[in-house]
Amino acid sequence: MSKKGKMATSLEYGAVKILLGFAAIAPRSWIYGVMHAVSSLFYHASKKRRKITIDNLEHAFPELGREEVEKLSKDVYTELSVTASDILLMLAGRLDIDEMVINKDEALEQFNWLKAHGGNGVIFLAAHYSNWELSALFASRHGFPMTVIGRRGDNHLIDERIVIPFRTRYGNQTVYKKKAGIAMLRTLKKGGMVGLLIDQKVNKENGFLVPFFGRDAFTTHSIATLKLKADPIIIPATMLRVKPGHYRFVFGEIIAYKAEDIPDEEGKLFAMSRRYNQALEEIIRVQPAQWFWMHDRWNKRV
């Protein structure tokens, strides 16, 4: 890392520490207000990102008019500001995880059932939807730790001193993508649980073009591969925000599909991955503003 890189890393880390200090003492309404102002500023200042958001929404919801799409695009940034505020408050210890999940008992019943019936392990299909950090933290706090797959952060100080300790505080294991395949398979063979956000673009070596909201997007085939190898339970799961600081843990239907009608393996992987993308679509359509539409998901450059 260059000297300039080290300085930038330290400055970014310092800024985050200051932000966390603010989140620890400021009235909650201030935190939500400040984050909303920042997101609104970014929406208007970043023409490129705003254009990507609107373009993605227009393709995904062709039935909506231009004014409806623009309103929804603003709502996307507003919802992201609430997610950021809630995560800051969680990091500052000002939101209790159990109090955040309004259907706590129902969710724990589902986890107990999955643990009892998931002899080959469980994979939770998830996305950058609403508060994606809360699901694994809630599960691990109640004795259901997961192997959570993520990418290495751009700032190693923030990653090592803030993000990873936050994600692993109750026993979760964070694994970076390069070692994800082996880690997931080991976890599943022990009857464990894996959490995977599958809405991000991957390269050609790790996936292929699969329809998602009506357009082809590079999609991981790792879940389909694991399903064929280890036959774990595959279930969509997400936190649906009902209001700031309060969420409903929503589980979709178990996806048992193994494309038995398709003879070749590549065809199986494609069909199964398409089914998983369809499950994500169903989740996102419930409250589309809570998904990360500013991500250039359909960019086919690899």
C-alpha cells in the first residue's frame, strides 16, 4: 500500500469512528435525519448513480410511469439511509437485536425446525435488502451461527476493527469469496448454516448470465452446485423493515428443485440458479424501495 493509501485508509477509519461516536450519544432522530440528508445529497450530486438507479427500476417495473419511477428511486435512497442509521445504532449498542425483530418467537421456531430437519445443512438465500446485517446476527445470538460469505472491504482498518467484530460477535464466521466454496461445503457437511447474498454480480468463472427482473445478469452458480453435491435445505430469508428500528423476519418457501428433468450439469445449474433469482425477485417486490437498486447489477462487463 502506498503512503497516500495508508493516509486515506487512516482518515476513512477515523471518520467512521467519529460517526460511531456521534451515533452513541446523539438523539436517534438526529441520526436518522443526518443520514437522510446525506443520502438525499448523494442522490442529487451523483448523476451517474442516480441514472443507474432509475434505469434499473424502469427495466424492472415497466408498468410504472416516469414520475412513479423517479419517486421510487428517491425512496430507495431514503430506505438506504434508514438501514445505515439502524446499523450505526446497532454498532453503538443502542438497538437491541431481539427488540428489533417483531416476530422473534415465530422466527426462532423456524430456525429450530430447520436445525432439526437440515441434516445436510441449510443455505439461506438473501440479498442486499433492508437490513441485511441483522438476520445473521439475530440467528447467531440465539444459537444458530452461520458461515457468512462476503467480500473483503476496501479499507482493512474498518474491516478488521469494526465490521468483522460486529458480524462475528455471536459466533458467526465471516469468509471471503476466494475461500467461500470450501468453507460452505465444510459447514454444510457438519449440518451447519450458510448465509449468502446472491444479488451481486460475479465473473464468468463463478457464474453465468441468468434472468433477473427480466434481464440477464451474471449470477453465481455456487448454491446450485452445493445443492447437487450436498443436498442442503435452500430457503430464502430476509428482514423486512416495517418502520425504523423494527423488522419482520420473513422466510420464503423451501426450494427443493434440482432440475431432475435436465440431463446435463450446466443446464441443471442454470435452471436452478434461475429459480433462486426468481425467489429473490419475489422478496424484493414486496418492498422494492428496500433493495440496493443503485448497484450496477446488470453490467455485463467482467
